[in-house]
Amino acid sequence: MSSKLPISQEDLKKILFEAKAISTKDWEAAEDNAHRRRRSIEEVLIERGFVNIQYLYELVGDKLDVPYVNLRKRKLDPAVLGELTEAIVKDAKAIPFSVNGQNIKVAFVYPKDKAKVALVKKASQKKVEVFLTSYKNFVYASRLYRTDIQEELNKILNEKILKVEGRPTEIEIPVIKIIDAILEAAMFEQASDIHIEALPDAVVVRFRVDGDLHDRVELPSSIHDAIVARIKILSNLRIDEHRVPQDGRFSFKIEDEEESVRVSVIPAFYGEKVVMRLMTDDAQNMTLEDLGFSEHNIKIMNRQIKKPFGMILVVGPTGSGKTTTLYSVLNILNTEEVNICTIEDPIEYGVNRVNQTQVNPKAGYDFATGLRALLRQDPDIIMIGEIRDKDTAQIAVRAGLTGHLVLSTLHTNNAAGAPPRLLDMEVESFLVASTLNVVIAQRLVRKICLNCIESYHLTKEEMRSLSKELDLEEMLNRFKQLEVVENKVKSFGELTFYRGKGCSRCNGSGYSKRMGVLEILENTEKVRDLIVRNSSSSDLQKVAMQEGMVTIFEDGMQKALLGVTTIEEVLRIKKE
């Protein structure tokens, strides 16, 4: 993949060496990795944790003598955006973000491209101050130029041809444009899923954004069959089959980036229902920090993923982000020196140079069968989509014991519940104790919108309500023990919390995007002893906390104190 940086790879190497951000050995390893996986060098450097995106672009800005601006952390006024048309913005890869009289500040992806700067100067008729921004920042901001999807689809539908010779009752519909518009809108709104549902008198399109479903558009019921047929064609599914569920996938391009879509079609009363899962690369390329790992938990993970064998488990309920975490860890481990094999149901993301295989129960190819086959493929690292039965559990544990690093997911509520769950699957306790390296348990919380964030102190009424949910004094003491708050704080009421007021950027919700709250159970000597003795999950939890484990709830409360999420979100996951 070509670089989106406005400097050459040689210049990037030079400025990173001058800043002492990376060694020659690490640069060469990252360069090989980027070439092998067809990724840009800066993506690999960020992914491996050598630099974060803010620091990288600040260094590039210093090199070009152009200040860097993070558009995600600025309030972008529609009136200011209106200084340039969408066409100019797209051609110049530039976003206006501030106007003061006859001066306009514009963030460019390529600030040293004279033609692009000249294009903006000519269009604005103002004195242009040039700033640098990242390509992802540009894509994020440029979506604010989009017209409303209902308005856009109505315009497309008005282009339909009402008469077709010889078939007067039928209409020709620009269905390709409709699907493209829906996919683009979903991507720009950062939706995770698109639901297309048939009602008696309409077709409803809904987007899942930050975990919640929202109705986005209604279309005439007459076009339902054409939309479903188009999606089936894209996904290589049978268009003449309407009685049984079908699953498939396809790819499409937006802003020069290829995105993958997983498709599920099921028969329903008023016509087939389609759900499309948007499998963005961002999900699998997140760093541990992006995922929500605290500094304490990142240290544990960095220690554990260096081990050449054993087992790393990610646990939590459906929809808690387990697969995303698994793929992110897999990407960190994906180097030239190892052979990685996976067995999944289904394959969520395609990963370069990873041998991915998908279960096929009809052909007798399940997790246990596939895992036995993978062990004959000389793997160093094995990823199993999910441990569901005792055969898979027993083979996976033995694989971890015999020199392989095994990554998988399991359905338990917390990290301490994983060892007893494996024991329930008839895995010997001494094998679990010997093999298990670490268990990551997680939930997802909504992040506060940075555009409308405000701080506040809990009122007496809120304190009374909160005290029914938890022991405030005990929680405050735990925060002091974890060094989250200072010892001089005497009461919970002195703590500052945050919330979003609600704005146009977050559709009045006060939230934007989601992140993980996590707990990590490390298999220490004391934990091993408890596992061998078949101890309960509550005993494991108690000992793990004594040894420094921060629970999911505590991690969530820390994030609430830091202004990442709200108390309400943390209490919601506590009740799950």
C-alpha cells in the first residue's frame, strides 16, 4: 500500500533516526513487514508501537515547517467548512477549519503540493494559512460535507425510468447507485452493521453506530427485491434461493481504500432480511492503546505475547469486541519469522501472510478437525475463532503445551471464569495451569464526544443513587490503592467526572465511538496453584486482585475519571 505521508520514505527514516524514535534494526524489520503485508511503513511503525500518529505527524510537520492539526479534536463549524465546496475539498485533499476575517486556516494532506494549495487559494479568495493533517483526519472531516442519505437516495430514485416497453407495470431502478450510497453513508457514519428490512409498505435501512441501531432511511417496498438481488450478486450468492439463509462477502472501494463487507441473508415474513457487517481495516490495525488497554495492562500484554508457547484467551459476551482484540494481537505477532494459521467461523478479516481457514460443518470440517489439520502445518502461532466444545479445548491446550502459541476466545463473564470453564470441558487442571499464559476479559463502552465534553461533580442526589450500586468509600480507597486519585481526596463527591452535552457531531447523544474496558488475569504462581486445586472463579478473582489485577469495572471507572467515558456507561456494563 502506498504511503499517505507528504514526505518520502527516506525522509521519514531520517527524521525518525534524528528523533531517536527507532533503531536501524527495528526500521529494517518494519520495512520488511510493510513490504510483505503490502502496508505502508508508517502504518507498521504505528501498529508496532514505535511512534503514535500524533507524534509522527508532528515530526513530519517540523520537517516541512508546517504545523500539524488533529481535526478530530477540533470543532468543525459548518459555516467554515462551507468556505470550500466538496469538489475542491476532494481534489485538494484539504479541509478549512478556522476563519478570521480575510484569513483562513486550511489543513492539507499534502501541504507542499503547490497545485493543491493554489487550487484552494483561488477558490477561497482569502489569505490561506497552510497546516498539515493526516489522511484519516481528512476522510473523517470530509464526511461532514455529505448530504443527508435520505435526500441522496430520493434523488437517485427520481432518476428511475417509469416505463419499460412491453412491461408497463415494472420500473427500472438504479439499484447499483442505491447500494453504493448506503455503503458510503454507513462508512462515513462509522457504522458497524447495516440492516435492510422489509416491512408491509416500505424497506427500512438501519445503521448500528456505537452499539445502537438507528433508522436511517425508508425506501419504497417495490425496490426491496432488486436491492437484495444486487447484494446477492456482489456476494456470489444464489439469487434464485429465497427459502434458506445464505452467507457471503464482498469488497468495495471508498476514498482509495478497500473495505470488506460480510453479508447474511435470511428469509423473513415480508421478504428477505439482509445484514451487512462492515469489516474495516481500522478494526484489525488498532494498537493495544486504541483498543482501551491501560498502561498497566499494556505492560502485561507486552510481557505475555513475547512467550513462544502457551495460550492467550479473550473472553466476554457476544459483541464485546473479542475478535477485534484477537486480530490486533495477531497483527502484532505477524512477523517474517513465524508461521501463523487460523481456523475461524467465519473469517472476519483477511490478513496478509496468515493462513486462514474457515469451518464447514456440512463437509465435516469443524474446529476440532481443523485444529488437528493445522497442527500438521508446522505452525508457530494458531488462532482459533472460538473454543466451543471439549475436543477443541483439549487439542488447543495440548497445542499450547507442545510449543505453539494459541490464541482463542471463550464465552465467560470475567477473566477468572476462564480456567473453571476449561475444567468443565474436561481439560486436566494441571494442563490448564501449565498452558494458560493470560486471560483478557472485556466489554465495550461508548466514548464521550470530544466536541461537547463537559466536566461536573456528582450532586447529593446522584451520590445517593450511586451508593445503591456500589460502596463509594470502598471504591475511593481502591482508587487510591491503584494510584488513580491522590490520597488527599476525602470523599467521592470531590472527584471530577465528565459527560457529553450532546451536539450535531454526535447526533445529540453525547457519545462518539466505543472502546474496551478490560481486565487481565496473569497466570502467576498463586493462580496456578488455585487452578491445579480446581478453585472457584471467585477465589481466582480474589487472588488476582491481590496481585494487582484491575477488574473490568475498576478499569471502566478509571476511564470515567479520565474523561473517556461516563459513569452511566460503566454502570451499564456492571449490570451485564
